[in-house]
Amino acid sequence: MSWSCLSGAPRRVGLALVALLLAAPACSDDEEPPPPVEHACALGYLGEEGADIQMEVVALDSSDAARPVSDGDGVDIIMPPQGGRVIFLGVRATNLSACAVQLSGSLRDPESGRVMSESRTVNLKPTGDGWGASVDADISTFANVGVCPNNWSGRNLFDEDYEIVVQVKDREGRTAKQVRQVRPACNEPEFEVECRCICKHGYILGEACG
């Protein structure tokens, strides 16, 4: 093979690329633009923009219904799908976007100061009155606060006075918080024996219950 053949090869490749570009269809101004990217949450704003966030604390009970929580109320210790025992703490809120709300919940032993907490990002379901709320049938819209097995508190988790704290933070960084004095209880009849066993003070992991 001669050097003249080799030197002509790149030129032929270049000419072939030019031909392909000329043959390609030209871009037209009439082409439709790509569809817009849809937002993952389009639930809108709850209440009045710019007003202070208002909120109410709710908790799931053993019948899977969300109930408002006031000082002195009982809150149910519930067995979740992942095992152990949790308290499901949720919220009703207004004057914030329903989308991407940071929800935090905690249970605090006022005697020792020890705390169990959980945080997550949730979308609040509009209730038609300017408020949005955690959804009874969707435990992912509640803070799943793991409280048992009880290897953290110096007392039984049930039938004793504890403190819950629930906080929301919107996408603008504004926050609201509520604190309640409550009494957790093992109120699931079919699981009560195990609940009172793994939630008692001094429970040892792996200890047989029942």
C-alpha cells in the first residue's frame, strides 16, 4: 500500500460525514417542544400564604384511625410491618404548601431526658377546609417513632407519663412545633402480651415473651 492511499483515507471519511450531515433533515421552528416535566406533587398551598403555620398533633390508634392528641391523652403503641413497636405521630396543618413537608416526631422520657425520634418528608392531604393532614391509611405520612424493644428508657413504656414533640418544616424553612404530655398504652388485644413484654423496663433483646 502506498502512502498516497493512506493520505486519501481521512479525506474520504471527511467527505462521507459531510454528505451524511447534508442528507439529515434540517431542524424546523415548527417542531413541538418536549413536554414539560411534571412536578411530583401538585397539591397546592394550604390556607393563607405568608401567615404563620398552624398545626394540630394527631396519632394513629389501634383501629388505624388518626385522633387528635391533647395533654393527658393516651397514645397507642402499635406493631408496624417492620416489627418492634412504634407510636405513629402525624399532623394537621395550614398556611404552608402541602408538598414536601418535613415531619418530625419524638417520644421523650421526662425523668431521664432520653428521646426516641424519627423524621421524614411527607405530602399532606388537603381536607377541603384549607388544612392538610397525615393520611390514616398511609403510615408513611406519619413519623414512625420506634419505642420498643425498650432498651432506652428507665421505666416501662406503657402506663407511664411521657412527652411527645411533633414539628413541621415547610419548603421555605418555616417551622411550627407542638408538645403534649401523654401516656402510651399497649392497646392491641391480640399483641398485648408481647407489647407489655418488649416495652417493659429492663427487657433483654431476645427474651421470650408470653
